Amino acid sequence: YFAKSASGPLTNKKILVTAGPTHEPLDPVRYIANRSSGKQGYAIAAALRNLGADVTLVTGPTSIALPAGINTVRVETAREMMAASEAALPVDCAIMCAAVADYRPSIETDHKIKKERGGLTNIPVAENPDILKTVSQLQTNRPRLVIGFAAETDDVLCYAEAKRKRKGCDWIVANDVSPGADCPMGGERNEIILITDKGDENWPQMPKDEVARRLAVRIGEALAGPSLV
Ligand code: CTP
Ligand code: CA
């Protein structure tokens, strides 16, 4: 069940959401990946849809149901996610929730690598394209509002603020993924810090759906106002 509002604060707004992990194949049975259930990204896509947005969801492989009423593009690798994201432009807002693998094996073979031949102890890698950075720094077609995620341990706020500047995005949604009872990875709840040009906001822990709903409202407010850049 879903309710696409006939009109809402995001009606006529096009929004790109990336979600899930990427898988970077090494051989027919092995890949490099990041940890991501896709839950927070899918919840954000659904919340934006509920406010009337025209959402394109570019998702890596997940084991959860795709949200209904959304133009969804399924991809496997970072390079496919990059291409599908670029194909979705221009958009009013882009929100990059995906846990993109930073590196891919620079060799990929149709033949299974056998460990007894030593082929798995020193895998050559190449750096993947940075989708958030590329979209944030576009000269033409840059979305008015570009939002990144930062899943960090240790000095979460410091790392996330540096990431916002380095990537050139407008907002960062930061969270602490240190292993422990409150780790959001795979769970139903999340506790975020929203970092905008106006400062940092510590949100209390709440269900991922509620984080998504509140973020969607904030995106609606931001896109209703004057240009951010
Ligand atoms: N991201 C992306 N493309 C990549 C890597 C990251 O679009 N190749 C996006 C993620 O979707 C997220 C943000 O960038 O919105 C931050 O990702 P993160 O992995 O935290 O940043 P990195 O720059 O890869 O730094 P590191 O992993 O070393 O912390
Ligand atoms: Ca990374």
C-alpha cells in the first residue's frame, strides 16, 4: 500500500535517491561490498514519494522489498550506480544513501580463482568513481540540494563535517556505526546528526521511517525556499 499525494510539498520535484550496497565482482562467486541493508535509503525514497515527489531510486543489491510507486533502477556495481545516477539528471535534489564500495578488483575473471594457487591473497584494486562528489561538483545540472550520508566511528561529527566540505554537498546525514547496541546497521532505528550550512542538529534516536519522514519534510522546506547555491 502506498499513497502518492495528488499534491504535496514535493509535487513536481524530481529527486534522485541512491541506496543499498554495491557489489564489485572478482570472479563468478566472489565480490567486495560494503555493509548496507538499504532500509534507510528505501524509507527516504518512500517518504519523498509520500510528499508528492517524482523519485528515481538507484539501488544496489538488497534483500528487502522495493518501495512501490517509485521509478527504480537496480544496479550491481559502483560504475553502474554512477551511470544510472547520471542518467536520472537533471533533478531538484539528490540524496546519496548508498554504501558504495570504495574499490573494485581491477581484474575480473570468468574463471573461479582457486585459493590453493594463491590468487586470493593479493587482490589488485582500482578506485571507484565517487558519485556524491561528482554530482556535488557538476558545473551544469547540479541539483539545487545535494545530500550525502556519513557512516562513521570515533570522531563522527568531525569526520562528517570534513566530508561535507571535501565532497561539496549541501547537507550530510551523519551516524555512528560503532558496533554495539545502538548500531543502526541492519536495524530499524537510527540516530543521526544533520549537518547543514546552518550548523549541526542532533536528532534523537527514532525509527528509520521517522528519520526519513522528517528528512523529507526538511527537503520540502529547502526546495520551497530560495536557491541554496
Ligand atoms: N559515496 C558515493 N560514491 C562513492 C563513495 C561514497 O556516492 N564512491 C557517497 C555515499 O553514498 C555517501 C557519502 O558519499 O553519501 C559518504 O560515503 P563514505 O563512504 O562515508 O565517504 P568516503 O569519501 O568513501 O570516505 P571513507 O569511506 O574513507 O570514510
Ligand atoms: Ca567509503
